[in-house]
Amino acid sequence: MAFDVDLFVIGGGSGGVRAARMAASTGARVALAEESRMGGTCVIRGCVPKKLMVFASQFSEVHETSLRYGWTFGEGTFDWRSFRGHLHAELDRLEGIYRKLLDGAGVRIHDARATVEDPHTVRLSTGEAVTAAHILIATGGRPNRPEIPCAGMAMVSDDVFLMEELPKTILIVGGGYIACEMAGILNGLGVQVTQIYRGAQILRGFDEEARGLVAESMREKGIDLHTGTDVKMMGPPETDFDMPAGEPLVMQDEVRRRGPVKVKTTLGGEKVYDAVLFATGRDPNSAGLGLEALGLELGRGGHIPVDEYSQTKVPSIYAIGDVTGRPALTPVAIRDAMAFARTVFEGQPTPVDHAMIPSAIFTQPEYGAVGLTEEQARHQEPIEVYATSFRPMRTAFAGRPDRVLMKLIVSQATRRVLGCHIVAPEAGEMIQLAGVALKMGATKEDFDRTVAVHPTMAEEIVTLRTPVRRG
Ligand code: NDP
């Protein structure tokens, strides 16, 4: 049977765009549909605008630090609207580049929502149907909201980049990547930030010692961080939480209202904030695609189950990136895309490799991690832990209390470094390079025989002599 195209990609984010371009470069006829803006979460409402906001937020410390270095810059003020204008101009530019790349590769772009009608047919919101030998679903994820009345009054991460004004006070709910990064950003921009997290320590799943230092540093910088607490009720400022249920103003989620929000926490405290941000996780964007009708059962939370070649139970349909429930990271989606294109269009079956993924959380200070945490490694085998914590030269000179942590977890049996954890300014840059060493299977002795680069923070990672713990 002749199809209109060889590949139809649904979703123009990091994964979808890369898969479309790679497939097209093999001579395949490719089409791609995107219902929103080209570039997806990473470019439009995630990594890129977030990182630019991190940069913006870091200037607030320049004044204080510069004084010790003999400079005087004055207090400085931050103009959100001016920054937001530049930010969105940059996002427009990047979106344009994504479109150009697809055009240049010969990919036909449909600015429309697409659903899957049968294993080889995609139906567009324009009414057009396109048949395809293969369909690739790369629809990513979306922020979720807890199911409590008036949750619609809160922002999710998508909304932060579009705010008209910076709030004076904000309550951030959650203890994961987004909550902690946003807390640092908004605090740096001068917003009074309260963050609440339901668990005992933020950044669940990461190394305990590193999480501890990140939390301590966040508090040190002025974030009012409370663990073991969650939102119990929320509503407009005039809400009386003590009224019997149903009596007070209970807004439907569809009725979104921005403006001050009154929140009652599980610890009983009540306070009105200018804004509330839910950073309580992201869900796969799989609803309404028509997959269930094809017999494709979605996994828990709505992710699309795939095998190691990103193929679903319907042989002509593949899925990559956040919608699969794999680690929700742009570079993972891009790797998935490349492995998919190689497998399907270059005849080289390539399984995706998700071992030893380095990642960084852009808290302030940053936290970069690769491999196992101390807790995971200890559970697996006998280990040695090498770690140092110190005040880095740049800020110590300025009298600031900032601390850095460098930590290696080493297998006693093989001497291989099983995990590396760095909490420091620019830890994201450092962990990328440590990631190469760990992926190659470096031993502690390989780190030891590497000459230090002096004077740097990173040199401490090759000068760790004595284990601080064994077991
Ligand atoms: P995470 O899964 O990282 O964190 C979600 C947080 O919300 C957790 O602290 C979780 O608590 C809490 N939570 C979940 N449900 C509720 C609820 N109903 N009420 C209260 N708290 C709740 O999600 P994020 O939204 O922060 O980020 C999504 C993903 O995006 C990340 O996992 C990451 O893969 C990716 N990302 C990566 C970045 C990077 O690489 N720098 C930056 C931003 C995002 P608990 O721990 O108890 O479950």
C-alpha cells in the first residue's frame, strides 16, 4: 500500500524535531504536526527560558560580592517586563530556527493538532487525513495540578514565563526539580518565596548529603522552605476555611482566577500569597490521541509503553521522550529520537541507552549528579565514600557563607566510581565532564592520577585522598 509519507511525527519538541530531521536526512518523506509552538517544552516553556531566568536572578548578588573586590555598582533594580520582552524575543528567534531546520530538511509542517485514526492514519484538526508507514508520538508532558478545590487559581510552570508582573510573595508547592529551581530564581529576582514540600527532604531520589546542602543553601539565601507540609485548602483571600464544606467560595478549576490566594497548610497555618505555583510533577501528554481505540493500553499515569526500540504494541506506532515515562529530560528525548531514526530508517536496530545519565538541577547553588547516590550504592555493594565540603574562593573572599560539596562513591570490589555528586556554582558544567569518565568506567585511581587544574573548585574531585565513610 502506498502511504502519503514514510513518517508522521506528532509533536514538535526536542524529540520530535530531531527524529523528523534525522529520518528526512535518509531520504524519507516526513511530516510533523505541532498544535502549539515549535520547540516544545524545552525551548518554549522549560529549559531555555528557565536557564535565562536563572541568569537573570543571579545578578542580585553581584552588588554585595563586588564590594569586596573593590567595585561599586549600586544596588540595582530588576525590571520584569523589560526582561520578559527580551526573553520572549529570544524564544521567538529559537522557534524560528526550529522551523527553518525542519523546512531545510524537507519536513512538511502542519500547525494543527493530530490524532491517530488507525495504525497508519493521522487525522489533523484541519480535517485533513495523512497516511504514514510509521507514526511517531513525541507529544511530551504537561504540568499537573493537585485535585483540590480552587487549584485553578495557582500557576503551573508554563505560566511563570508569561506573568504580567512579578508577585511580591509566592508559595511554591513541591520539592522536585521545578519547585527548587523556581524558588531560587524568584528569590533572586526579589520575590519573597515560601516553599512547602510534603516529604522530609526536598529532591527525593537524589543523594541525601547533597539534598541536605542544597536545602541549607536555599534557606541561607532567604527561601522560607518548610518540609513535611502540604496545601490542605486554598481559595480567594476572603475564604473562611472554617465554614462547612460547600458553603465558602469554592471555585471550579475551569474558572481560573489570578490574584491573591489564601492557603491553609496541613500544619494548620493560613496565609494569603500574591501567587501560588504548583510544581507537583508532570503528566505524559497522551490523552485524546486515539491510542486506546487502537488497543494500545496506556501505562500508570498515562505514559505510552514502548520497548527498547521505542516501538509500541502497534508495530507501526512508536513513541519517544516524556510521553513514554522515561526520564523527562531533553537530552534523553533527543537520544531516543536518534536511536529511533537509526533503527527504522537506517536499518541499524539501536536500543536506547539510559545508563549513567548525568543531570543538573539549576538550584542556587547548582546540583549535578551522575550514577548512584550513596544510599543506592550502599544497598548494592560495599562502597567507599570520598567527599569534601568547602567555601569556594570567589564567594569566601566576599565574606559569603556559600559551601560546595564534591563527592565520589566508589565500589570497594572494582574501584569503579559508581556515582559523582557536585553541589557548586556551575556544577552542571562540571558534571557533564565527570559523566564521560563514569560512562567509560573510570576507577577512583583514574581520578587520582589525573593532574588537578589549579586553582579551581573542580580540582577537589581529583584530590580526594581518604574515604570519609566505608561500608
Ligand atoms: P518532580 O517529579 O521532580 O517533582 C514533583 C514534586 O511534587 C515532588 O516533590 C513531589 O513530591 C511533589 N508532589 C507530587 N504530587 C504532589 C501533590 N499532589 N501534592 C503535593 N506535592 C506533590 O516534578 P517537577 O514538576 O519538578 O519536574 C518534572 C520533571 O521535569 C522532572 O522530574 C525532570 O525530569 C524534568 N525537569 C528537569 C530539569 C533539569 O534537568 N534541570 C528541570 C525541570 C524539570 P514527592 O517527592 O513526595 O513525590
